[in-house]
Amino acid sequence: MRINIYSVAFAGLMMLAVSCKKDLVEINKNPNAAENPQPDYLLTAAQKITSDLYWGADNNFNSTLLIIQHWAKIQYTEPDRYIFSNSSFTSLWNTGYAQSITNLNTIIQLPDEKANVNYKNVAIILRSWVFSLLTDAYGDIPYKQAGDIKNSLTPAYDRQKDVYYGLLDELKTAGAALTTTGNAIAGDIIYSGKIDRWKKFANALRLRIALRIADQEPEKAKQTINDVLADAGGLISANAEIAQFVYVTSPQQNPVSAWFETRDDYRIGKTIVDKLYALNDPRLPVYANKPSDATVTNYVGVPSGLTNSDANNLGFAKTSKPGTYFSTPQTPAVITSYAEVLFGRAEAAARGFTTENANSLYEAAIKASLNQFGITDATAINNYLSQAAVKYDAGNYKKSIGEQKWIALFGQGLEAFAEWRRLDYPQLTPAVAGELDKKIPVRFIYPGSEQALNGNNYKQAVVNQGTDNLLTKIWFDKY
């Protein structure tokens, strides 16, 4: 009997197509990964990886902290001048998807006898935070199909509005499903297994996302915020309940500490030093160190975006490094602070979404931030709040809240960058030698690898959102 070679070849191709995804999944298995994953180890890993991602160089002090002028560069100033490429923002994307979300998805998909309901819902809450970081930075992102390599090798991008709406639903469901009786969890560095605090963190993230969409979808924002305020799980209500990853000593120290062990290319920005001086702000000695040259008695910030030669000429010893507080090995990576929650509630009241008192909440937020950084003297706090430049302006709540929130978020580059774009305060002057025609970046650009590996979906995202560059506003950034 003759064999039709073309039929055999066709059959072989069909078998190859059917098995392609399965084979790729097998090929991409990490040979060092545990064959029998444990939820506590996965939880610790996801928390540490994402906190490093949030607090570390690529997404924080070598990009967003420069853009919003908390920090500046004294040498190698290209990022401070907005000289970025499509490889500059790969770590948030690659690590966020391939490590953080993958680890959390593994917990969520474990059988119930291995990961109880609290493990799974804590993982959903953390995953929502990671997705929010991604969409805040890039805009449209893979969401519904993300992290499912078996079914979606090239995941479609979801519009930012749909991502935020999806996260609000996930956070509400996960927070409600957490149980405070039984179902203990281990491996939790953020809250040490305190499930009541995870409920509050979930609600704090809902509040944050609701305000992200407030300019575009005010009714949805209002409904969500009132739902959060009525939720029995509550909100972060003290500095002791801040969501943060607490580091230890080397080699598991804060990424800022690790950087400053071997490098000396960052200084505090002149913009924030000038603002703190103007307000007699007691956080200045926390946020900055005096220059090492003893003849310089003031704090000296570096202007944003100088050329390398102009920055070098200021003198390493005559300019202020970020404060020791931030370069101490054990300094925590703050994810959501009590001050942020209070500022959020103040803004919701100012927008007419709630009947709370915006002025009282605004002052409470400033006090919470001062306390967070060790300023507890009542007289000093009252003197600060009584200044005309600090008092709440109901006629321009975005200015009052925007400027004080920008100060309070010092060190949290990704969050400060998102809030500055949303509230449009403080009104920053572009980098001195900036490369964007006197403009400031308003988003991250997609990694270049997306064009090669997920080209069709990348192109559709660009059609939907706009040109893939640093100046294309993303959906939440309406004004």
C-alpha cells in the first residue's frame, strides 16, 4: 500500500499545532522551581519580588522619583532628562507578569487542601495591586488573559477602564471572602497573617482605584467609595496598619540601601527641598541629609534634568543625598499608607461623593504623614497646619491635596507619579535639559519585546490608546 506523504505531513502539522501550547508550557518550566509548591513560600516570594520592583531602581528612583522631582541625579543624568528607550521600562512588565502574577496565580490555583480560602484571597488582593501598578504606568495592558500561558500565549490587551473595573470587582469579592476565624496563613511579611488588616488593605486599594477613575467615571467612583466606607471590613485607620513590606539586613535589605552601598549618583531634588523650606516642613531632615561638606549648612537639592557636566559641577559633597531614613537597610517599602487613605477620603468629600468633612480629613492626613516619619510633637504639627500655605483650600482642593499628597508620598515613585498626573499638582517645571520639548513624561512606554512577541495585540493597543511614547496620556489622566 502506498503512503501519501502529503497526508502524513499534514497530519504531522496538525498534531504539532495542537501540541504547540502544551510543549511550550513544558519547555518554559523553571527547572529550579519546586515540583510541590507551598503557598507560604509563594506568598513570601511574591511579596518580596513585588516590593523590590515597586521600591527599587528601575521603576522608582531611576524613573518615577526623577519625573516627579523627589530625587535628581548628580551623574549619569540621562533618565533625569527623560532619555528613555523601549528597554528602559521592561522590569515592571516582565517581573510583574512573569514572577509576581505567576506566583500569585499558582497560589490561587492550588487545591483547597493546600491553600485555604485566605491564602487564595490574599493572593487575589496582591495580584490586583500588581495589575494596578502595571496599568497605572502603561495604560492598556493584558489583564483577563494574563498569566495563562496554556491558553493565551499572546494575551490581548484590555482597555484601562476595563482593567480598573475588573480590579474593583476582584477586590470587593476577595475582601468579603476573607475569614477572620480559622484559615491561618503563613509567609505573610506584610501583615503577619492578620486577616482583618488584609480586608482593610483591599478596601484601601478600592478607594485608590475609585479615585483613579473619578475624573472619567464619577458615578462609578462615588458608588465604590460609599460602598467602601460602608464595608464592615473597614479601612486602614492608623499608621500601625500601613500596608508595607519590612526589610531586614543585607542581603535582604531595602533596595535603596543596597544601591547606596556601592553607588552615589542620586540626590534629593531641588523642587521638593525648596517646597519643604518654603513650608517650614519638619519632614525635611527626614527626607534629606545635609551635604557632607561641613561648610555647607543648609540642605541643597539638585535641579531636575541637568546635563552630566552641570550636575557634576555642583559637587558631590556640596549637595544633599536622600535622608538616611530611606537608605537604612530595614526601611519598609510602603504600599499604602494611612495618610494616603485619609487624603483619599478628603478628596472624595471635596468632590461631593461623601458627606465627610474634607478639611478635617485633609488635616488628619497631614498629621498621619508627619507621624509616619517620626514627627509627633503637637506644637510642631499645629504650627505647620496653621500656615496659610498649608491650610485647606476648598476652592482648589486638587492643589491642596495634590501638593500635600506629593510630599507625603516621598519615596513611593510609582504612586506619586500616578497621583501627580491625576491631580495635576504640584505644577512641576520640566527638566532643565529635558529631551521632550519642555514636557514631562506621563506614562511608561511598552517594552520593546512586546512588539516582537505579542505584535498584533501590541499594535491594537496602540490603535486604541495612542502612540506608544512618553507623552501619550492614558485613560485616567483626563486633564
